[in-house]
Amino acid sequence: MKKERVAVFIDAGNFHHSTKNIRKRGNKIDLKKIIEELARGRKVETFYYAGLLDPDYNLEKYEEQKQLLEDLEKIPNFRVVLCDMRKTKICNDVKYEIKGDDVYLAHDLLMGAFDDLYDVAIIVSGDADFIPVINTLRKRFKKKVGNAFFRRTSSYKLRKACDFSVNLNKLIRGLSSKN
């Protein structure tokens, strides 16, 4: 019997935002261990959708992010997918927003199913916009789909559209208590 193949699709903006408070409470976020827990010994490929920060706006944060992305790419079968960053300026307040990450993620979910690259897809996001794609993956391609979620940034409808869900707050607490 062949081993089940897992593909993990991480919305980096959602992940980073959702882990801020967890990190503030002193919990370490080890993405490699989180992926290993999600995969449960199965063959895994991971896709991480992120926007590259602007070095002209904040060189220190840019360098931190660049180092993080380089470290993440050392994880086996881990791919960073760079998306666009849109800069908006209202009065003197500059904000950056990742653009296209959901479209890239949805595209890769569908193409992976079409090319039969995985048996199980795990979406690390709280965004209900993925529900139509999830329904297609489950019905047309007969893929199992899970949602790894953070309690405060998660859509109940997204979790219900999936075959299973994993509470990342609990998973991270469990990993922290093992250290």
C-alpha cells in the first residue's frame, strides 16, 4: 500500500498575524515541527505564500524576513511562493498588504489535485474564500482536505467545508510543553 501524500498550503500573512500573541506569551513557533505534526509521518510538501517586505521602508524588518525565508527553505520539501506587496499611504501612515496570495494558493491547490501531487491537502488559513476550491477538491478530485486554524482568525464555515480540522493553538501549546 502506498504512503499517503500530504501537501500543506500556508497563508504566511494569516500565520504571522495569528502567531503574534502566541509568541508574546513566550511560546516558540517552530514551523518545521508544526508541519511534522500535521503530516504525521506521511510524505509532505509545503508551500508558503508570502510577500517580500520593502527594504527602503524598514531595512531591519526586511533583513529579518529575508533570514526567516532562507531558514524556512532549509526545511525539506518546503517552497516559498513570493506574492506581490502593495504599498498604500494614507496621510503619513504607510501600510503594506500582500496581494495575490489567496489566488496563488487556490491555483496551486487545484493544479496539485489535477496533477495528482497529493492525497491530502491541509490549508493553514482562516479564509472562507477557499470554500469553493475545497468543494471542487473533495467532489471532483476525491481529495481529503483539512484546515489547520487559529481560533481567533478562523472561519467556522471553512472548517465545516473540510474533512478535518486542526486547532493550531492547541498543537503549538502541546509542542511547547514537550520542550
